[in-house]
Amino acid sequence: MSWSHDNGSVAGVTWVKIDDRFSEHPKLAQVGPLGWGIWLAGLAYCNRNETDGFIPRAIARSLADFEMVADDGQLYTLSATCGALSEELHPEWVAEWLVKAALWEPAPGGYRVHDYGDYQFTKAENEARRAQKRSAGQAGGQASAKARAKQTPSRRQADAQAESNPVPVPVPKKSSSLRSEPKLDERVDKFLTWHAELWGSTNRRWGKTQIASAKWLLANVDRDKLRDVLLWAKAHTFWAGPAANINRVRKSWTEIYGQYDARKSRTSTPVADRSRFDREPDLMVQV
């Protein structure tokens, strides 16, 4: 389910169509619950952004991120174990599982959900449905106008009087005991928005873990250094994927910055991407 746009949905809520026996399909049984989660998240991304089943590589890596932030701020990562051996789960592994199971297909710049258009609405189909709704709404408005024109003078006078003297409706008072939801720090929101735009994401709903990671970065890293390192990571062959996830940036900051510092003399930073960040002088949290 997504809350971003109306592609033939109810009240702006869009839905992905899933068979309630999907877990029994041989392909999904092959990848197990871990693969299910990434596969479903990929379907939701495609539906929300109307990509017709295409998932950019950076987005695929962020969907397959296995980091969690506890209430105390401690960051945890899921690991795969075999006897005494243990290794952190890597997003590329899960993407490879889905490709081997023929649930995803390799595509230039990312992946494509297998047979997406056979089960989900395509962008063209959504646009046609929206156009049909608009046309139906216009026809209904014209019919209403004709019906009003046929009303007798006495009926129009009664309707006008009812509009000018509406029946009072009591408005319930808010209880003073109810507390409103705390407002998101504007600097954190601006930083997360800049980060999402840099990686081409349209998502603007931040989770608790993303907010916690962004606050930590803004409070512990120099603003200019944070900007330059993320711009460098976006252009890096390996870090372009992991750094799309702000939680991964926080966890791997020492490693990312170490490589940036060692190679900055040989890597040109894409200056064109600095503009929005430079227009926001208050992104840093005052420590």
C-alpha cells in the first residue's frame, strides 16, 4: 500500500495486487520469507512510482537493507550464520536470489519485476483510468447543471434559502488531554529530502530509523564534509548503492569517509549536485 498518488485507487491510497497464496508458489518458496519481503517491497515501489516493473539498482540495494535502530539508538544488522561462521547479509545476495528464481530480471541500470504488467496496472493503464474518471466527472457535472436549469422558480428559491440559512452543526471540541504528534525537525527533513533527491527517490515519508540516523549524522559530522562525502559516494562504483540508504551511511560512515579522504585527490566531485544543499545553511544541528 502506498500514500503518494491516485492510480485508480480509493482516497489516494494505492494497492498492489497479491494472491493470498503467493507464498506457495515454487519461485517464492525458493527464496523464502527474506526474499518475499524484498519482492513485495519492489512491487510497492514500482506501483507507487509507476515504473512498469523497473527497479533502479540503488533502490534495489536500499530495499534489501537489513539494519535496524533500537529505541536506545543502537544499530543492529542481520547476519547469515553457518556453524561458527557469520557474515552480514548483503543486498546484492538477495537481488541475486530473486534473479535466480526468475522473480526479477537484470535490466540496464537495475532490475525488472518478471511479468509485472500481467498482474499489476501499467503506467499507461493508470493514465487511461484516470482520464476515464475525469471524463465521467465532467459528464456528471454537466448533467447536474442541466437538472438545476430545469428546476421551477419556487424550487430554486427554496434551495437558495437553504444555502443562506444552513442548519447549524455542532463542532466537537478537542480534548486538552490529547497531545499532538511532535513536529519533525526542519533541518532533518531538509537533509533527508536533499539525500532522497540526490539518489532520485520520490519518497518523502521518513521512518523512525531514518530520522535517527539523519540526526546522528547532522550532529556528529561537519556539514560541508557530509555533503561532499555523499556527493562522492553517489558517483562511486560501490558506495552509490549502499549510501542510498541513510541508515547504511550512518553505520558505515567511518569506512565511507576513510575511502573518500584517501581518494578525494583522484575523484572529481559532481559540483552541479551541490546547489540545493548550499541553499540550506541551517542543515547542521547545533551541538
